[in-house]
Amino acid sequence: MADLTGVTWRKSSRSQGANNCVEVAVTTNTIGVRDTKDRAAGYFTATGSQWSAFLDAVKTSRFD
């Protein structure tokens, strides 16, 4: 897993400050995702192409 120490984590402005969503960090080679309810639990990482494939699957309801 990539070391994301010191990266900037972002979450949607639509969350309105709530802690019930995910945060995303983007580096040159890695996308990191973590849960705002338990940031200490860690994060998972994906390459840019893996992240794009995941987002495409979400947008086309393949996980419903």
C-alpha cells in the first residue's frame, strides 16, 4: 500500500461538514480513500485506472 502521510484529504462539499462520508487523496500514482467516521482505521489505495473503473461501475449502477 502506498504511504499517504502528509497528503491532503478532501471530501465533498455536499457533506456539509458531516462525518459520514469518505475522503479522497490524490497523488501522482495513487488514489487513497478513507472513511471520515474512523480515519485511524486506515485507507485503501487504487491506481488511476482502477479508480476510474470503480467510478464507472458506480455511475452505471453495477453495485446495486
